[in-house]
Amino acid sequence: MTKTKAILIGAGDRGAKAYAPYARNYPHELEFVAVAEPNKDRRDIFVEQYDLDESQCFDTWQELLAADVEADVAFICTLDKGHYEPTMAAIEKGYHILLEKPMSPDPKECIEMTEAAKKHDRMLTICHVLRYTPFWRAIKKVIESGDIGEIVSIQLNENVEIMHMSHSFVRGNWNNSDVTSPMILQKSCHDMDILMYLMDQRCKQVSSFGSLMHFCEENAPEGAPERCLDGCPVANECPFHAGRYYLGEGRGWARKFTTDDSREGIIHALNTTPYGKCVYRSDNNVVDHQVVNLEFETGATATFSMCGFTREQTRIVQIMGTKGEIRGKMDENEISVFDFLTKQEKVTKLPTTMSGHGGGDEGIVSDFLSAVRKEPGAATSSSAAVSLESHLLAFAAEASRVEAGKVIEIDQFYQEQLARKA
């Protein structure tokens, strides 16, 4: 097997910790030969882990791509608004690309990236990692077997555990859609993609409701300071107190915003980064709950609910067919299939995997590398051409939410985005 050479643009949590470790676990398949990362601490850690030298390290993606590094693929894992430019440049340089989701916060850019990959005959795979998990693949296999008949309706709930909500979407990198993406795109484009994957047909129309209901200044306790460590009068009563969480059970999460995870290092970070701010006095604007209604070509329907007020981080699904029903809870890695005729239930416990996102992080890298080796004409399950449609669902859902639940016709919405492009 020929080893694939890769460059990494963005050595943050997803790039360095979710996808790059594949090269350490399977060194005969993947080797990183260059990295671009503006944060020196992160860059130095990556250099040490992957045995790079100074000539292989760059502050910016522009410098890396200008160096014409000899490699087969580019892993692009910058923040949302930093996807478009390096992706377009890397495609023109001839790299196949594994791109962190979402493709872009702008539907016009999503369309252009998809078209550029097709024009230059380059593989552009979007990190919709749920498609690559044993959990969702097992469900898809049951649907394709015909055991539950024709799908009539799907209910999908995304439980965004309460402290994950406060960390990533109130204090963290994805808390403000003006800087990154709306919640339905950043967090829940996975779910729009899974619904498309399971239904395997086009969506006709969507509507959506949701809001930022709790994490806003009017709900701040009386006397609460801007930062939790500045003598908050309700420190012992607030579940979101940054000091108690990040110095306690959330210490692992603290490693996402500081490379010094000593007590002193975490305290310093809480005093100097947004992660130490009161959740009611941050600059967040993304919703903390949202529902989406979808109607598909056959008349089948789906409902999706995202809520940031849950005790566990998981997805719960119920798929109702004409002959039977599938139920599953992703964190338990277990599905049940009920047959309406026999009244029998079959429960399948799927194998546990150490890779993130239920095995999806490792699965997508494996599938991507396999497709690269099979050139020409190979594609992955989450190619840009496939992912574009679920991205457009997310954009349409957000447009509906902003317009008080207006029903959005998907074909018309797509034509409107093409007109913007022109």
C-alpha cells in the first residue's frame, strides 16, 4: 500500500486531535509532511507529535500553499469562515481535500467549492462523520433491507449536553453566528445530513422555529460579574460557574482552550479568555433550542429537535416505516427493530469504538484515503456534491426560523442561491 502524504491547515481540536491521529495509528497509510497553524503552542505540539522540522511548519495557509509542498491531500480544519479561501486555493494546487464541516457559512461559497472540485477533478470530502459510524450504518442497512417497509416519518433529537452547550456555543468558538455559523449549520448540519442519508430522497420544503431563550443578559443573576472568578455572588448556585467546572469535572474541556492544564494555567486562561466569562454576559447569539420540520418527495416527513438543555450528549432517533419501526440512542450504541406483523423486537448492541463521534472520526479518514487511492472517479459517502444538499437544508431552515417559521421551498431556495452566485 502506498502511503498518502498530507498537509494540515488548522491544528486545532478537530484537525490535530480528531483526524490527524489516524497517521499515528496507521503510519503505513498516512504521513503528515507540513502544517499551517497560527497558534505557536498548537503548532509546536503538532511538530513534536508528527516529527516535522522547521521547514515543514507555517504560520498561515497562504505560506504553506505557496511553498508547493509535495503531498496528495490537504486536511483543512480552520474555523468556519476560514474554509473557503484555503479550500479553493488547495483545489487549484491539485490537492484532494478533507474539509471540516460546515463547508462555509455562505451558501454561495458552498456551491462554488463544489463546482471548483468538479472542474479540477479533485476530491472534496466534507466531515459529516456520523455517516461513518457503526450506529448510523447499521440503521441504514436495516432500512435498505426493507424490513421496516417504506419510511413514513423520522423523529431525530440532538441532545446537546448542557455543559457542552455552555462551552462551545455560549462561551466558545461557535457562540456567535456573525463570526462563525448559525447553530443549525455549525452543530446540526450533521443531523440534516443524516436525515438525507436515511431518507435517500430529495427534501421538498422545510420550516423551523427556535431562539436564544436562556443564555442572555436579562437572565443574569443580580450582581453577577462579567467573569466567574471575579467574586460571583451565586457561584455555589450556578451550574455554569467556570471555575468550579473547568477545575473539576470539566478539566478535559479546559485543554481545548489552554495548553497549560495545571490549576494555575487554567485559572490564567479563565481570567483572559472567553471561557471564564459569565454565560449570561457573553457575546453569544446562536439559538439554544430549535426545531425543524421537513417534507420529502414521497410525502414522508421528518422532525428534528436540537436542545442545549439536556443531561447527556447524544442523538435519539425513531424511524417509522409501513412494516416496522427502528429506535436508537447513539450514546448507548444500540438499535432495536420492531416488526409489526410478528410483534418481535430485535435489539442489536454495536461494538464500542475508541475513535471520536462513535467511530466516525477515524472512519471518514479511512474512507477518504481509500477513495484517494482508487482514483480516478472515486468518491466518498460525504462528497461535496452530496453534502451540498444537506447544507442547503440547514441554510433554508435558518432562513425559515429568522422569518418566523415561513415554509421554504428547497428548489426555489437553491435557485435563489444560484442567482446570487451569478
